[in-house]
Amino acid sequence: MSTSKLTPVFTDKAALPQGHYSQAIVNGNTVYLATQLGIPPNDTSFKVGSIEEQVEQIIDNVEQILIAAKSSLNKVIKVTVYIADIKFWPAVNEIYAKRFGDHKPARGVIPCNTLHKGYQVAFDVVAAL
């Protein structure tokens, strides 16, 4: 029985971990990202921007973490979107579609309460290497 080596991923070009976790973990040919909020790199003010700003920053963070893991947005397999109010969905989906372009990962959308520090949207991402 062989076991894969679990490799943590770190970049200072994305939101830094605020607790005991890695930005992502590579296992075999797959990278699992920590849930991403719209927090800019090296920012501890936690100023919550508009829903559009949050989504753009989330995808920027995801992209930078994937680059650090030697992957990319076009290798994303699955995205789970947590959204505090479904009224935000049209804006979230528009930016998501623009940023992912022709690539259409599997996706789930889960309504939830307001997230940590008052953010209204978060993404969980799994990608191939």
C-alpha cells in the first residue's frame, strides 16, 4: 500500500492563513485549497468590500495559490461557493464566468449565514496539477 506525500502550499501573493492551516495541500495530482474569503494578501484590517470586490479577490487568491502549487484556474475541478444572501448570486456568477472563461468546473452553491469577519461569499476549490 503506497501513500501519497502531503505537501503544503504557501504564497505571500494570497491571503495569509489566520489560523492553524495551510493555504492548500497537494496530495498526488490534486490540490485542495483552504476556503478563500475576499481578503487581500498581507491585509489584517479585514475591511469587507462590495460583493464584486470580494469575488475578484477570492479568485485572485485562488489563482495565486494554484500558481504556487504549479496549477492554474483552467485546472480547477470543483468549486463550492458559500453565499450569505442569494440576492448576490447574479453578481457572483457574472464575475465567476468572466474569470473562468470557457472552463466550467463542477460547482455547488450553498446559502449560509454571514461568514467570518462579515464576508458574504467564500469559495472552496479543488484542482488538478
